[in-house]
Amino acid sequence: MIETGAVLGVAAAALGLVLTPGPNMMYLVSRTVSQGRRAGLVSLAGVAVGFGVYLAAATAGITAVFAVVPALYLALKVAGALYLLHLAWKTLRPGGGSLFTPTELPADSTRRLFTMGMVTNLLNPKIAILYMALIPQFVVPARGQVWLQSLCLGAVQISIAVTVNGLIVLSAGAFTAFLGRRPLWLRAQRFVTGSVLGAMAALVLSDRTRPLPA
């Protein structure tokens, strides 16, 4: 139903975003380092639910809205590409941010950890752009129902994001110390993620397709 190239494209985009400094990663790493792995995993569960909310909204009618108002779709594409370029610049510039620069946080309850993880994800502009401007680039109406393709591609993104975030949570403490002693590795991480973000921005801007109703 969905093309292999679409799966690989979404997978690459999801991997690039999950490895880029942003609200989700900063919160998960900071929470894990300051309160332990369990707190990080509970927070990650909230993040996963946030992904599910975005996926449900995308498959329930986002494409149809863009088909009726193509100017809105174009505006979102341009805004998304500019935001990705902004993230790429922040990552590549000298002194750019690293994934593992945690902020100390006070201890929170399990409920609050879960809720904050979900809210952090829902308010994350990177995820909004991913579901409303990037994933639609890989949907091919001729291959079947648009909503079902969006659902499958969203599932690919969620699987990669949750898996990578889970691995980072489990190794946050050790990895933070490791990178802190190796500035060359930090520069390599910034270069790779910044380059991926720049390529994604170019893909969004160069795409000429228009959204079709689900």
C-alpha cells in the first residue's frame, strides 16, 4: 500500500528529528538525570501518548482541510521549512546545542511526569510540522486511502521516536558523561543532525504536490 521509499523517507525524517535538540529530548534527558530512569520512562510514556494525539488528528481530517485551503498548506510548508532551517543553523553554528545538556528539575509525581511528557510533546513545534507538513509529502493518493497511508507512516515515526528516546533515557547518565569528556563527538553529532535538518527543509520547499482529501 505505501511505498518503500515513503517508509524510508519518514524513517529518516523521524530519526533526524528525534536526534535533534528539542523540547522532548531536553525534558526526557533532564528528568532522567535529575530523578532517575523510571521518571524518564514515565515521561516517555506521556510523550508517546502525545504522538498518538497528533496521529489521530492527522488521520481524522488534516489532509482534507489542506485540500480545501491550499494556501494554508503552502504557508505551513514554508513555515515548517524555515523552522527546520532555523534548527539546522542552531545545531551547526559554533557553540550550538547538544542533546545531552540537561537542566536540573525538582522531583515530580508519576502523574505529573506523565502529564508533562504529553504536554511537552503536544506543544513541540517540530512534531506539529512533522505531521502537518512533512509526512503528507510521502503520501501517494494512487497507492490507496490517504488517511490509512498517513496512519501507517505515522506509526513508523512513533516507533522510531519512542525506541530512540527509550534508549537515550536508559543510557542518559552514562552518555552525558561520555560526551562531556569528548567534545569532538559533540561536534560530529551537531554536524550530522544539522545536515539532516537542512536536507529535510530543502525537501519540503522543493515538493510541488498538493494535498488531496482523505
